Amino acid sequence: FLGEFISCTCQLLLLRDDPQSAVSTRTTTTIIKQMTVPFVSAQLFQTLWTAAFRPKYAMNNTNYIWNNKMYTSTFLLASTAYSLSKAHSVFTTTMSSSSSSPVVLACTFQEYLMYFLPISLHFGWTCAATLVNLNGTIALVQPQGQEEEEDNNSKKNEKESRIKHAQIVRWVGHVSIGMATIAGIYITWTRNAPVYGGVIAWALSACADGMKTRIKETHDKHKKNDSSGATSTSIGVYGASTQQWLCRYGAYVCSLTSLVVTTLSHLQRNQT
């Protein structure tokens, strides 16, 4: 956010529609004008996302999955990512299609750092955060009928319900990691955007480290007190080992893709 604030401020101070200005500056001005609408939309959705966590918007009935208030925040965060994707596509497409030199003729390296790098970082972060928000939402949903089962003291049915819920959370996590990895590879390669791939790789690495810590803490707790209920079928732990491996593999592939794209862009600029 600080980078985007600086970017907006610099637009007011430095950019001019002067015909005598450098070609790269005029190109940068055009790009910024084209991405203004989706950029502003992203900021509005991000503001609404933060407001979605206010207590007064909470539902009284959280027994059913679609009544959970966090689905609203997931939708708003996804809308933020979509809007940033539109803004991101404006300057990546322009850079990639500028004659035979993708980046240099569209804007200078300093202009990229000042005006476009913050958006690339924000776009990657919101994509990863949307999937994390979705997984957290599903994990926090109380399985249907759990309260009635507790009233009837049916511990067997309660355990089966929790295992089913843990299985859903596990598979949603697996799919989310796959989606993040595919998005990281596809957008990085097709848009010539190594920064985006780097952000996704960082997010997946952070998730892998989080899984490692969670598994260790759960195992330590289970050893200390076997009746604590912290077992391998607990929500957030069930399938965590597989997810940890998937995150590390996804981070490696996204990092490699970013490295390849950066190398190819550098070689292409040297040839021109």
C-alpha cells in the first residue's frame, strides 16, 4: 500500500503530457490512464473487504455454510484480485508488445519500479490471500447438525461429521495450492511478469512453513495429552503433510518460471 501511495503521488508530481517529453514517459502516462479504472475499483473492493469483518455484519446463524459472513470477504477479496489483474494486464501487455524490446521501449526500469511494481506485488498478494481466505472460511464453518449431535451425546456421529469436514478442508486446500501454482506459471509466462510468479512462490513457501509448524505443534500436543483431540484427523492438520509438499513443489516451479522469464527477457533486450 505504501508503494502504491508513492506511485500515485509521483504521478501527480512527475508525469506530464508534454510532447517534448521522452517517448518512455509518454508511454507510461498512457498506460497509467488505461489502468486507472481497474486500479480504483481494486481499492474500493479492498476497502469493502476490510469492512466485511466488522461485528455488525456477522450472521446469527453460522450453522450453514452459505450463511458464513466470511464468504462475503472472500468475494470482495477475489474482486480485488480481478480488478488488479485488469490493471496488471494493461502494462504487461503494453510492455510485451512494444516493438522488439519488451520493457525498455515501454518504460524505463526506474518508471517500472515507481509505477508498476507495487501493483504487481499487490496483485500476487491478493490472489494468494483470496485462496487463503476461502480455505479459512470453509475451515471455520460448523458442520451441519453438530449441535444436535452434541445434545444427543452421539460422539460417534460427531466424530464422523468432523472427519468429513476435515476431508473437505483437505481437498479444498489441495485444489487451492494447484490453482495458485497454475496461476503463478500461466500469468508469469503469458504476461512476461516474473514479479507475480515470485510473489506466488513466496506465498506458497510461507504456507509450507506454516504447515510444518502446525504439524509439529499438533504432534507435540498429542504426545503430551492423548485425549486432547489434536490428531492427524483434526481440521487444518488432516492432509497437512501432503499440502506442505505441494506448497514447496509449487513454490519451486513458480520460482523457476520467474527465473526463466527474467532470463529470456534479458537475452531479448541484449539482442536488440
